[in-house]
Amino acid sequence: MLQDAIAELGPLTEAAPTFNTERFIVSPLAPAKIRELAGVLLQDEKLAAQVPWMQEKTLDGALREAFLLELQCTTGATKTWGIVDRARGMFIGAVLARYTLSGLDLEVLCASRFWNQGVADEAADPVAAWLEDHTDVQLVVPQ
């Protein structure tokens, strides 16, 4: 019966592209690069306080979570993009796309000094649109 069906996500069907927005370059990151970037971002105390999956809000906790992100990217469980501010020529955040039990979760990590400037919407919108078009979703009906 369709009311009992669940959505099952398949792997992304092609390599993730780079997105150019008005203020940012949102570019796919290699596993080692997300480890480096997340290791820095998660040391931001204000950001760490807002990250529910970060158990230990310490330097060691930040480095541990960054290492876990690298492993998730290596296995394909998570796709990541870095957010580069064009004007500053520096990374200010990351977009994470992870498979979860309830579907695909899109999350933006942004250094707290850039909060309330529309970074999350501007950086995540093109990623979300691309994921919608390029993620394989299948309907699974229990027998």
C-alpha cells in the first residue's frame, strides 16, 4: 500500500558542481579539506553551541567532529561544499548534505561573525536545488 511506502535515497548521480552566487563561491570540498575547515569552524563557541550533533563543545570535540565529517565524506554518506566570501577571499562556512533516516538533511555551518547576513540562504539555495534534481529517490513499498 502506498500509505506504508517510504522514500529511499540513492547515491548522488554525478559529481557535485561549484555554485557562484552574488557574494559567494560554494565549492565542493575533498574529505581532507572539510576536516580542516570544520576543525576551525567548530572551534567557534557560538557556532558550536548551535550544533546539536556536536557532543563535546571543546577543542578536542571540534577536532573529533571534523575527523568524523572527513570519514563520512570519504564513504559518500555526506557531501560538503565550502562557502568562500568573494570580497574577503576566505572560507566563512560550509554546506553539509547528509543522508539521515528521515531523508536528506542540508545544514549550513557559518562562522558566527557572519550570522544575520543571509549567508545560509544564499549559499544553501543553489545546493538544495541541485540536490533536488540530482538525488535519486525511490519509493519502497513493504510487501
